[in-house]
Amino acid sequence: MKTQVTGRVKKAPHDTYTAAVLYPQFEYELENYTEHYIHIEKALLQFYEKANILSKDEVRSLLQAIDRIERDALLQNSKENLTDIALTLERAIEKQLEQPVVKWHIDRSRNDFQACAQLMFAREQWMHLIERVEILRDVILDKAKTYDSVIMPGYTHFQSAQIISVAFYLTAVSKHLLETEKRMLGALESMNRYCPLGSGAMSGQEYPVDNLQLANALGFSSYIGHALSGVASRDWLLDIGSCLTFFANNMSRFLTDLMNWGSSEYQFIDFPDELAGISSSMPQKRNFPILERARGKTSHLITYHVDFLLGQRNTAYSNLVEVSKESSKNLLSLFNETHVLFDLLMLVFENISFQKEKMQQCCTKDYYGGFSLANRITEKSGIPYRQAQVIAGRFITQSIQAGHSPQHVSVETLQEICHEYGFENQITQQELQALFAVHSALTMKRSTGSTNPDAVKDMIALQMQEAAQCKQVFNGISTEVKRRLEELDRWMMSEGKEYSR
């Protein structure tokens, strides 16, 4: 008797539909999901045996059949199985059996089967990205340690504002990566709690499936807990997009700073020749297109997140290929673009050099001590703070007009301005010069999280401590996932060998 894939639809899908949609989807799933489909089959067979749904001999024969599956054969036989990976796998396994296993696919659905494979693929790729975040963060923290005493201008509203250190700025970048990792770990933990296997088509299964056993066998911590959510939800896809949007958005801002600092006007940073570019018509130029490429890549990450959102928006809360396949169509592209972005960022932060002399020279040109001066006028001379701000501003304006540099400020000028406002200045010439001294600008900041070198060292130490905690959480999850899947593989091998004897 000829086996039919379906009794409802008598003809195979239209050639145009197959070529445009089904076959590309099949190739994609064959390449990226097959390993996960096989693990799911193993987990189900393990359950079937324990639940006495299938006999030990039947399970062994199926395991042997699974072991003989060939990728090329799946591809060749796809069209006769509606160009569907789940149906093609099922038929390929059946063809390897000496005798049919009657109850093998009883009470089964493609819906939770495919949802679970998608999630396992995403989880696997997500763990690779978390590892890359950790590596990049450590590179930046190491770079910060080498520039802990190198000063540079800090900016607000694109105007030079206060003196900071390179290490202070870099620890802001590493902090962003640390926050990114925390969000990614939260998404990973969420993925691992929401195994959909056992949800069936959308309302559960008629056999008393042990959902927790199936989840644990595949490295998940729990079953999603609701059959409809199991097949309808793709929240994990939105979590992935959200995390990478957060990462890309702030990283684009850091890259914008570097692009500015690498310009001929700033000359704060430099890269080796292999990371520099040229102009075809202006030989004097030395460009850094790697920064532009990296910032350009961040836009793709944000775009894919929007694509995921729009792919689900206004759809019915049910199992739909629009949600399960179309809305996640660009997931692999997102992962690939993110890996390329990390490749570029690693090159940037491993090879960037900060031009100490240029930055220090820039710090000597402006009156960065104005903020500190206003504080000291109030503190020492008892002048109300807002009035002190006006006096400090007047002092800087008159000093510039008089041609005085920040290193040669005049206490007489300050005293004259104070007298104009009816106050007596109590700041000495030595104290005034110290307020505008370049290197004291860092140590005058005394709050936690400031640019003070000691505060920066504390931030580095704290970030390293938090990074170690994140690493511990990640290792716990990734090790457990790997252990469970390896246990499943060993079970298959031991059962298969016993069958072959």
C-alpha cells in the first residue's frame, strides 16, 4: 500500500511556491535545525520507552534508523514530502526500518516539534554570542588598565567640558558590554525555561507526556507551561532582537566618538596601517573606514529587531508560519551580522592607540577648571552658588580677552570681578592655578564612579567582579545544556549498539 503524506490535499505544492518559499526554507532548516530535530527525536524516544508507548526493541530500531540518515538523501526526497523537513525526516527514518513502528508518531504534531528546534538553534547561537561579549569586554578592560593615567577632554553638547581619562571613557564602554551580557543572560535563562515540546498542535497532547522530562533531556530547565504559548509564542525572538538593539544602539554612539577622535581635527586616536584606508584622489588623507563599517553594522541589528516585531504584529495568537518562519526569517542574518560586528570591534579595541601628547595638549587650551572655580568661590568666599557661577564665567571670559592661558590665570582679575558684585575673594593665586592645572582635574573628583584614578580602578575591579559572576551563571547554563545533550547522544549510542548485537 502506498504511503501518502496527506489525505486531504491530493497534489504537491505548486512549483513556483516550492521554489520561492518551501525549498529555501527546507535548505535553511536542513542546514541549521537538523541536529536539533535529531536530538528532539532522541528525547521523545527516550520518553516513549520509559512510558511503555514503544517497546525497547522498537526504540532501538528507530535509533538505528536515525543513525543511518544521510543529508543528501533528505534533500533529494524533499519534494515527495511536501518539501517539509519534519515530514521528510519522518519518511527517511521509516524507510530505514525493517518493520513499521506503529505508535511511533502517535499523538505527535509538527508544531511543537519545529518550535522546539527553532528555540534550540537560537539558544546555541545565543551562547556563542555571549562568549563574544565576554571576550570583547575583557579586551576593553585590559585596554583601560593601560591608559589609567592618560588624560583627555570630556565633552557635553559637542563642546569640551571637563578633563577625564581614557580609562574612564573605556570603562563606560566595558560597562555597556557588561549590561549587554546581563540582558543576554536574562534572555538565555528565559529561553531555557520555555521548552515548547509536548505542547502538540496547540492544545496539548492526549497521551500523558512528561513535559519536564523532555525539557530536561534537551537541556532546558522547564516546560513552557502552556500548550498554546508553546506553539504560538516567539517571545524569545523579540528578546534576542531587543538585547542586540540595546547593544548596537550604544555601541554606535561609542563608535561615533571614535570616528570624531580619529579625524584630522582631533587626532586623538590612531590605528596601524592595515586598519587604515586611503583616498583615491587626496593623497594626504589617512582614513579609518573600519569605524564606519562597524557603525554601519549596528544599524542592521536594529533593523532586524524591527523586522521581528513587524513579523508578529497583528497576527493571531496561534501557530502560524507567518510567525514561526517568516518573522524569524532573518534570524540567521542577524546572528551573522552580529558576529561580523564583533570581529570588527575586536580589531578596533585591540589595535586602537590613544595619542597621549595630542590629548594632553588639547587639555591645556581650555578653561576646564571653571566648574571647580565656581565650587571654590562658594566654598571659600561664601558667595551663593548661582552668583559664583556668574563670577566664574566672567573670570574666564575676561581671562581669554586678556590673552591669559589657563596655566597663567590672575587672582587679581578674580578679585576685581568679586568686588563688582559686592563680595570679597578668599582664593589665593596658588589655589587658583591649582584649579586650572591639567592633572589635578582628575583627582579633584572624589565621588564613586568618577574620573578620579582611584574611582576608575574601583570601577574596573567591580566590573571584573560582576563579569566573573556573569561568567559563572553562563557556564552553569551552557555546561548543563551540553551535558544533557551529550547524555542523550550517549544513550542513543549505547541503545543502538545493543540493538546491533
